[in-house]
Amino acid sequence: LACAERLLAAGDAIDPAFATHNAYTVGAIKALAGTVAARNEAAGQAEAFEFQRLHGMGEDVYEALAAEEGNRRTNVRIYAPVGTHKDLLAYLVRRLLENGANSSFVNRMADADVPVAALVTDPVAELTALEPRRNPAIPLPEAIFGGRRNSAGIDLADPLVREPLLARLAALEAKSWHAGPTFAQGDAPTHAVTSPQDRRRHVGTCRDATSGEVAAAIARAKAAQPAWNALGGEERARLLEAAADAFEARSDDFLSLCQREAGKTLTDAVLELREAVDFLRFYAAEARALFTGSMRLPGPTGEENRLHFAGRGVFATISPWNFPLAIFIGPAAAALAAGNTVVAKPAPQTPLIAALAVELCQEAGIPREVLQVLPGAGEVGNAITSDPALAGVAFTGSTRTAQAINRSLAAREGPLGILIAETGGQNAMIVDSTALPEQVTRDVVASAFQSAGQRCSALRVLYLQDDVADAMLEMIRGAFEALHIGDPADLATDVGPVIDEAARASLEAHVADCIAGGRKVWRHELGETSAQRCFVAPTIIEIDSIADLDKEHFGPILHVARFRAEELGQVVEAINSVGYGLTLGLHSRLEETRALVEARARVGNLYVNRNQIGAVVESQPFGGEGLSGTGPKAGGPHYVARFATERVVCIDTTAAGGNATLLAG
């Protein structure tokens, strides 16, 4: 009714229509439109708006309206769905559910036991009379996780939020940033950091760590670790939460850097910032739960047994460029929560975001010796992982690099180090003939092309059941062709650049090979491309099977294969056989299909009837198996404990002359 009032007041610009079978709504709109109706009646014209109803429904309501008005004309449009069973089934079921609901006016009007007065109550008066007006059992958005505060969202659909934000981000376009080792020793060459959407755009400078600075940083972290561990879980949690608050207070800077340095769209930048904040707060909650006090263990009378967690020592965290904030700070926060000190190496493509993150953590009270940043490329990573003082490494990146780190850790003298790795994936989605095409299209396009396909969870191979493949693919291509590719600074952009020229060249070579091999290929229109502009046109390629791919192609390329209904089990086994086990999507409305795929698939995260990207901290712990990682899952209940060591204390309580608890009991 509030919307109706606004529409009717804008008669110079809008011809409103009101679809309803509710007599109260009809009456209310007639009353709101009284002055307009009087003017039109005097001129012998129909009303400046129309009502709409479904064929076969609301007939009594509109017959009563016609009788009430006599010869006055009211526009009523009657509409009916027309189409095949396949097209109309979902629509008709939805209408039956809506109009058959107990609260529906249509249903209540047909019930002779419901008095007329109950049908025409004033909704505003009903709401005013409610006490309390808000259901206290429904938590507000920031409280949905109970024990920790949810990250703050940014409503980009609200112009009062969006326009000031865009103005602030535009003002930050000229700002220059710098990254370097936390404890830099002397002068060393710096290099420019530029934007992947246009390498002529300067973002800042970076000074990589030297081998001497790596060794000194690890020695410094080792010396600081006992005191950091001794702080206890509560104090470490407080500092991590202060860092999360600092991240949100500097959200504009992070959003700007995510766009300028990493080539992220604003939507993806907001999601990344939220994930980083969620990691900090969730791991803070884990610090309180796991590192405050000890766990009593069972045993015979006269004996006390306790277990408690402690930090292992110095952890190295090595993070990727595709999530330069969330995956940079996530493992570091978990290691810090567990009582370890951290040396953190960001990806060489995105050091500026990491440097700001560490700076804010230190401003929040985390000592500089406890969390240090060491920018650099492979040689810096090699120097870090070969240091015998490391207790372990948390790595996110390629499977090949994880295997190299594993060998490096094993070759060192000294304590046995642990490796926590999240690596690549060859992620598939299976769509059967019962799936809703519109929902499949929405989820396929998001899974394959959001973030320019540069997510470890992104959809790489889409399996469509033969019976529906052509129609599904036609709809997917329609949505795919509507994508807008361009500068991430433009809010209309759906797909930004890939990270660098090497990534672009590799993806283009793969597409060229597929074209040369006779594959059916669809490519999006793309404007200017060059080494200065690292864009890859979103692409769809038909293949026979996931086995046709020899590696993961990390970008906006979707491969499509077809299968017959009786081959579902073989499809799952084909996906398993590639050795990766990160994400798998399934679209089906058959419970038995879901049960079969869930039982046979060897993947870390199975997503049913939704997209397969954007795992939420604590709700959807993320990580793979096989070639896709070691586990435990990031953002899950077992992650922080992996960074800790367990210590048990056993006390003979009879040694002091007897078991006093027996006497007290």
C-alpha cells in the first residue's frame, strides 16, 4: 500500500497496475486514488491505473466491484499463463502454494467460518498493535552467528550508500601505496605495482625481502613466540577482534586496493573484505574456546589428568593473489589465535593489500615481531620454507607448489614441520533433467564467470543431461552474452581482468588449442586487449569429458560435457578419477540423485541447487582432499587446532598424603 501511494502520486510519469485478488487491497487502492478517479470520471475516462487478476481467480471480488460502481469504468486486465507442461509446472505449483496457504485472502474468503471483519482488517493497525513488533527470536544480521559478530555488509543497491562510496573510491584512485618487509634492513631496489586492467595505472611500489631479512624475521618471530603464547586465548582473541574492527574502519582503502591491485569488481571486493573480517572474528572465538583453561580427562581416583593446547612456534603463511586479503589474513589469524608467531608472504602480484592488512593488525595491538610481512616471489618463499626454525607452513596455491613446499619442509634438519595446504581443483557441476533451467543458468554463470573465473572453487566443467542439454545451454549462453566485461572501477562490470599477462597468454593458448582441435567454442565480445590490459573473453567450450583436460584453466572458461541419465554414476567416477577433490555442484530435484552423488563424490564441498563459490566462514568450512589439499577446512571447527600442539599434565593427587576429594565428597 505504501508503494501504491507513491505510484499513484506519480501519475505524470507512471501508469501503475495492481495485481491482487484481495478485496481490502482493491478498496484501499480505490481510496488512495480517489482524487485521480474523480477527475477521470468527470471527463468520462477510465481510471489512470488498472487492476490485474488471474483467469479463474478473484472473479467474485471484481464482480462486486463492478456492481458497486454501476456504470463507472474500472480497468481490469485478466491474464492467464499459456505454454507447455514443462514451462508452466513450476509457475502453477507456485500459485497453488501461494493461494492455497492458510493466510491467503483467496483461501480465507472461501471459508464460510471466517467473518468478513477478519478479512478487511487494517494492516497498519494490526502491525501497530503487535507487541513486540520485532520477533525477538529472529536475530539481527550482525548476531546470526551467536558467539561472534557478523561482518558488516555494504548495500550497493542503495544509492544513498553506493554513490558516496563510489565518490570516495574515485578519490583514492590517485593514492600510492608501499609494501616492504616489516623490519627492513637497509636500502634495496623497489618495483612498481600496477593494475591488471591497465598496466599503465600506477598503484604503488614494493620492496621485496632479502634472504638475510627472511632469516632475521624468523629468528625474531621465534624469540617472540613464548610471550605471545603465554598471553592466553582471551587476550589474543581481543587483539584479533580489534584488528577486525580496524579492517572495517578502513574498508574504503581495502576496497580500492582490491579493485586497483587485484582487478576485482566492487561486489567481489566487498565479499572479500567481509570474509577477512569473519576469519579474524571466528578465529578469535576459537582462541577463547580452545586456549582458555584446560580439558579434564577421565581417570581413576587419586589422579588428575588435564589436556591443553599451546602454540607450536613460528608459522609461515604463503597466500595467493586471487584472494589477496581474505586468504592472506585467514591462515595468519588462525596461527596467531593458536599462540604461534607468523611470517606472512603475500603473492608477488598483490603485496600492497597484504602490507595494509599487517599494518592495521599491528595498529590494533599485535606486536610487530609476532606478525611480519615478507613480500617477494619464489626465492623468498624458498628461503622461508627451508628455514629449520619453522614449525609449519600454511599454504594456498597450486598443487605443484604445495608439493615443492612439502619436500622442502621434509629436507630440513630440525623439528618435523607440518603443512596445511589448500590447492587447486578441477571443479564440476552435474545438472539432471529435473533441474530448474533459470536456477541452473544463474548458478552456472556465477560459478564460472564471477571473479573472472579466478576462484579455486570456480566451475570448470559443466555436465548437462542429454535430454535437456540444448535448452539449458541456450539459456546459459543468453546470460553469458549479457555479461559486461570491463574496468572493475565501473559498477556495471561483471567480469574484470585476469591477474597478469602470463595468465592471459596461458588461457588464450588453451582456447586456441580447442578451436584448432575442432571443439565447439563460444566467446564473448571483447574490446581492446594487449599486454597492458589483461582481459580474457568469457568462453564456453564443448568437450566430451573432464578427462579431456590435462590441468585446471584458471580463468573465465567454462567447459561443457553431456551425459545420459543412466551414466550418472560413471560421471561421478570420471570426476573422482582426475584426483582433485575441491568443490562439486549438483542441480537436481530428486533426493535419490542427491544421495547417490553425495555418497560417491570425493570432494571437500558439495553444493546442491545453488552456486559453488563464496563459502561463508563457519557456515561452510572450505577445503579439499586429494590433489586439492590437506585439510582441515578453513573457517571450520578443526582449523585452529591444527596450528596447535597438545600437552597433557598428569598429577598424582595422593602424593600429598591422600585423596582429599574423597573426603570432601
